[in-house]
Amino acid sequence: EVQLVESGGGLVQPGGSLRLSCAASGFTFIGYAMTWVRQAPGKGLEWVATITSAYSTNYADSVKGRFTISRDNAKNTVYLQMSSLKPEDTAVYYCRMYDYWGQGTQVTVSS
């Protein structure tokens, strides 16, 4: 059974940093691209970043230069390092692998 479990969310002040983690199990992690998607209050889903099995990365323009996606295949974990956070980054952040989604972790950026 595929499982994706996010952690690391919380409340942070504007300009602060957080690192999200997504622990994966139930599939051969090393062979799959992993994606972070977010949903802000009252808005639709927004793609944030993807890292391929070959470690190639892509970012939404809204987070480019501020967020970094990475993976540790030994730990079956994908990370999202978020810096220079803005109030508009407030959202539930989801980890996704194809049609499989985690439960999400809340990130709130507020003073």
C-alpha cells in the first residue's frame, strides 16, 4: 500500500523558514518523481515543485528562488525547504506521487 506522510508544517512569521518532509512507503521510491502541491484557503490546487528520479527539479514561478525540493532515497523521503516565506504561501501542502497523495500539512505564514 502506497503511503505518503507529510510533516513539518506550522506557524511562521513572514520572512521565516520551514522544512517540510514527506515519508514514502509501499513503492520503489527511487524510481519515481515526487511533487509538492499546495492549496491556499478558498483556492484551488497549485503545483509547487517536482523532483524527478534523476534529481532534476522544477518550480512554480511563485516559489522559484525561495523553495528547494530535494530527496533522500536512502530514507524514502522528499523535502521542501521553504525560505523567505510570505503570507501568500499560507496553504495546506501535499506530497504527491502520480495519483497518490498524502494527508497534507498546514503552513501558516503570519505575524
